[in-house]
Amino acid sequence: MSVEHADLACETCGRVTEHELHYAGRLLESTRCTVCGTRVEVTARAMVPAYLRDLEQRVVSKPRRMIRRAARDPVGYARSLPRAVLRQPVKFWREFWSLVRR
Ligand SMILES: [Zn+2]
């Protein structure tokens, strides 16, 4: 998870304020107004397929059917992965679980 900052219009403040942009990988997960604290989340339902499409582009060797299965049943998919795949970088799993566990 990485955080960047940008000036965005806040509906609660009614003006442009500094916002924290929380990213899972390269995808925006949520925004938070640094003035009033209003947090806007991108829903998991919208995020998981988008994240998996992004991941598919990053890991081009991964078969498409695995990605589709993961989108349908992320938890069952993760449990069924062979040990070798589970040795993927910790960063990947942090990103993945931060999306699934909501
Ligand atoms: Zn605000």
C-alpha cells in the first residue's frame, strides 16, 4: 500500500483541499481529505476485477483462466495455489489481501 498526495475537491469542505490517495499497487483504493478526514473508498467489488486486470498486465505469463477464477472466488483461489506461487513477493500478497479482506 502506498500513499500519495493531491489537491482534490472535497464535498464536505466545499473546496479544494489536500487529499491522501491510497494505492494498492498502481490502482487507487481510497482517498482521504486531510482537512475534514472524509474518506472515499473504491469498493472491493469494483476493485478486485480491476486489480486482477492490472495484475494480468504486470504478470503476462499468468494464464487468463487463473485470473478469471480468482475474480470469482478470491479466497478459494488463494488457498488452492501451489506452494511455489505462495512464495511470490510479500508485496503482492499484501496488495491482494488488502483488497479481498473488506
Ligand atoms: Zn474535506
